[in-house]
Amino acid sequence: MNIQQAKTAMRRLVGKNAAYRYDEKAPTEDDRVAARSKLPELKADVDAAKLAMQQRRQELLSDPEYQRLVAEWQAADKAHGATLGLLHHHRVTIMKGNGMFNTVVAEGDNWQDAIDKLTARQSKGGE
């Protein structure tokens, strides 16, 4: 079957919006059979390496200095995140919805601030 015959058959079977992909470099059936025969050995290698990695991870995670550094980082990250949250939290948020998503168009500490920001944005042509 040539490409034109295949396209005709696809359109007949799938409809006018049928699409296709042709990969000249794709493996042949023989390549896939050869790969399938190697798979159990490769899977065993993966499992052995994963087990060794997990055992070493447990050793590293139990290190007291590492535990101290993790706790220090977590505390600093939590404080950083809380401060970022304060910077981006407003009492009034005006949004525009499209039926599925809402997009923030203005924010302010009170209604007047939010309306003023929305008016300024629209006067600049920003909708």
C-alpha cells in the first residue's frame, strides 16, 4: 500500500480530520524482538541499582548534620513563603472570568484602591 492509498483508507475509516505520523527511523519488528529479549536483564540491573541507591539514601538521611541542615532550611523556607504570601495578599481582588478560569485584573487594600487600579489599567489599554 502506498501513502496515497493509506491516506484514502484513513479518511474513509476515521473521517476527514484523520491525521498520521510516519517515522522513518522507527525500529523494525526484529529490533523490537531483540529489545524485548534484553528487557529482563535490564530490569534486574535497574532493580539492583535502585536498591543500592535506597540503602545509601537511608544512610545519608540518618546523618545528624544533614537532619540539622534540613530543619534549618525548612524553617527559613517557611518564613520566606509566609512573607511572600503577605506581599501578594490583598483584601479586594477583582477578576475577569471566561467560564473556566478567572484572571486577576486588579487588587487593592480597599474597594476604592482596586477600582482605581482597574480604571488606570483600562485607561492604559490593558483591559
